Amino acid sequence: MFLRICWLYSELMNIYGDRGNVMALVERCRRRGIDVEVETRNLGERIEQGRYDIFFMGGGQDREQLAVAKDLCGKKGEIIRDEIENGASCLAICGGYQLFGKFYKPFEGDELPGIGVFDAYTIAGKKRMIGNVIARSQLGGRSGLLIGFENHSGETYLSENISPLGMVEIGNGNNGSDGKEGAIYRGAVGSYLHGSLLPKNPSISDFLIEKALLRKGSLLSFTPIDESIEENARAQAIERARKSH
Ligand code: GLN
């Protein structure tokens, strides 16, 4: 079985260790005997319809988001949105998550258009939200919890049409007021959690891989793998976050 990952804006949108998400997806495919290829697509590089099974975009500062928003405008953003509507998986973190909504209004400057995967919008606030986050989520594995850390001033608000990835127990999440963290729509996951997210939360990796395999009609390749090391690391990270709260 073979999966191809599109790593969007690997040069611009890759802060706080977000490249670790790509590494986690590759590793969890490899351990299942799934061949996987990673292709980066940066400014000015086109995206071929139907070529990719999983899309990933990491976080970035407002300056990088301005360049990326311009590059995504039009055909490129439409293709990504259509692929997700047609069953492709996607993970978008923080600044990437914001640009997968309808728009992102930075603290200074004009509103940046998003590609509208998530029925959500983001407005930068005065407060920078930084720190560990624990959120209860159906994709939180045995403990039902997600763990990561956040560093953003953007406040994201979801419409009633899409579900949050989880509900915050510690930290701010989407906006520090409605208790929601991230968003989930079809096979697309948005989150504010850096860390990076997937090595600390293997159930989300498996959600993305399983959706991608489903689209290719080959769920047979989706076999369970031993997660004792990951679960042990998660328990310690969650304990540490609770103690530091
Ligand atoms: N520039 C955005 C914000 O500050 C996203 C930051 C990030 O990706 N960590 O909210």
C-alpha cells in the first residue's frame, strides 16, 4: 500500500517543531508496512489534483501567513479544498489552521483570505496565548486527552456547522473563551497545538492515515501497532502539564 503526503509551505510554515508531524505520519505508516512519500509544495509551486492522500501545513508568523495566503488564493487553495471534500486527510496547525478557515485578520494589516476548509474565522487579539494545553477529545486515545502547547494571538471561532477537535481542560485553545480547541471536518483536523502534535497524540496520526486509506479503498493496511512507549510518554507529558498549571 502507498500514501503520498503533501507538505505545504515547508519553508515558511514550520515553527515550534511542526515538522515533527510529518515525521510521525511517516513513522506510523512505515510501522504498518505502508510505503509513504513526502513532497513539499512551497510558494509558486502548483498542486496536481488527485496526487496527494494527506495534506499538512504547520504554523507561522503573520508575515509568512501573508505570503502564503496570497499563494493559496485561487486555483491552489481550491484544489486543496476540493481534495478534502473528496476524502483526502489534512492536518493544519496554528497559522496553517487559521488559513484553512474563511479568513484571518492579523492585529495589523488587512484581512487575509483563507481557503474555507473549516467554517471558521480568526481575529488576532491583544493577548498572546502561550502555554501547555490539555483537551478532552474523541481522538485523545485511551486517556481521551490531547496534549500540546500553544503560542498564538489569533482567536478562532467555529460556526455551528463544524465540531471542535476537543474541549480545553488546561490552556486557551481556539480563543480562550468558548472552551473549544481546534476543528474537525471530514478528514481535516485543525489545531493550535504545537509540540509537535502528532508524536504526542498518535490517535490523530491514525485518524489521518485511516481516512487516507479509506479513500483508496484499502483499510486492510490499517493494522493496530503497539503504543506502550507513546502512551507512557503521553502520561508523563500530561502529568507535567497539570503540575505546571
Ligand atoms: N501568527 C498567528 C498568531 O499569532 C499564528 C502563530 C503560529 O502559527 N504559532 O496567531
